[in-house]
Amino acid sequence: PAEGDAAESRVLLEARYVRVPEHVTLSRFIDVYAAQSEFTIVTRAAHRADGVDVEEALLRVTSAQLGPYLLRLSVRRSGPLLFLVAGSALEDQYPRWRHTLALAALSFKPGAAQP
């Protein structure tokens, strides 16, 4: 659980992987992820990091309990796996945390052996 300033601001950071057919592009994955989760895509960017394609998006949603919040989603592929790093904060707190969430997303390096 978050503690201190992060708990007070409701800042969350999540890293996980999902198995997705290799023909599904990173861009398409974000489109489907956003639509199924009822997020609005605010902005997005594609780039290469350490020789790997990365797609990132800033997503917005309004929660009945929390109000509006933003989620920074970073997705990269390793074989049949897509690795996701998602960092979120309440919309009014996001400017305070955006650099921290960006650093977390950009510094993530999938290192686990593929199942």
C-alpha cells in the first residue's frame, strides 16, 4: 500500500505483462485497453527505448469514488508478451507526480524469463 504523500494523493504504480498475439500492434492494444476500461485517450506517443518500440498514452477517466484521474500507460513488447507500466494520480495531483511516473515508466526493463 502507498504511504505518505503517495497515499494522500492516491498515486498508484503497476507493472505487469499480458500475452497478446504478435499481430496486435502496441497502438491497437492501447486503443482496446482504453475502450474496454472506459478511458479517454488524452495524448499518445510512440518512441524507441533501448532498441525496443514503446507506445505511451495519457488516459483520463472519472471514478464515482475518486473523481477524475489520469493514467500514464507505457507498453512494450517482448515476444508474445506485452509489458505494461501504468502510473495514475488524481487529475488535480497529476502535475505533482508526472515526472515520477514518467521516470518509472521509462526506467522499467522487463527482465523475467519468458514462460
